[in-house]
Amino acid sequence: MIKLGFIHGRFQLFHNDHLRYALDAKERCEKLIVGITSPENSVLIREEIDPHRSNACDNPFTFYERFNMVKAALLEAGIPREEFEIVPYPIERPEILYNYIPLNATSFFTIYDQWGYEKLHRLSELGYDIFVIPRGEKQMCSTEIRSKIVDGEDWKSMVPNAVYNYLVENNLTDKIKQALAGK
């Protein structure tokens, strides 16, 4: 078993596929670090290969809110708190990533598109060991879930219960509606 592994994502809301990704990685390592990319919404860096990731309306949640979603979902899934960490992970600035996750950690990856291959290339260049978790086609995305929230459609089954409760209890569904209204 790998001692230290990590995953990363924007998690602009943490949904069931994200949870499966985290659990698949955690099965392969003793300690899991979850890196939250684009941690500073005020300085979103445009990536030509995946331009939507830098749009303000596609990034309604702060690092703190995403941290709480991830933490709640992992705890609800039964992962002991001492077996995971959550850190900022500015993939847009690869030269500083070692400040957040040690180079001896293994990066667990899922690849669905060109942006995935670009991230794989960046992390390989930095010297991280890479383990690609085989996946089929992408089943859901946060954009779709945010749209369902705005349109008043059912989305509860697409996210862990803990994430649903966190969003509702903190009125963060209104934040999504405001972000998309400004689109």
C-alpha cells in the first residue's frame, strides 16, 4: 500500500463521482491528501485548454466552503479524520505545488479530457509518481448539478448527503443562483 497519496479537483461542488474518486484513491494509500484547485477565486488563472474553469460563474464556492464539503463527505463515508488532509492546490501554478503536497506523494488521477492529460504532464514533470484510476465516461459534473439547483430540478441524489445538508443549511444554493444569474 502507498503511504501518502493525493487527488485534486476544483470541487465546485463535491458530488458523488468526486467521492468515488476519493474513496478509490484512499483504498490504495494510508493517508490521502485532497488538493483543492483554484483555491483563490479572486485570482483565477485562465487555462486555454479548459477555459471554463476560470469563469467566476463556474467557481461560486470559496476554498473554505469546498474544504467543508469535502471534509463532511469523507467523514460521512467513514474515513477517519486522521487519514486525510485537505489543502489548497493551485495546479495553475505548478512551480509552487510542492509547497502543498510533498513530492514523495503519489498522485491518483482520473482522465476524461485534454485538461486531464495536461495536468498529468505537469505533475509528471514535477516528479510526482502517477497512478491513473481507470474510469469509464464521466457520469456527472458540477456544472450540471449547479444548473439543476438553479432550475429547481432534483439534485439531492447526485451529492453525498453531508454535502447536500451543508449546502442547504448554509444557504449556498442561493449563492449558486446568484453566480449563474451573473453569467
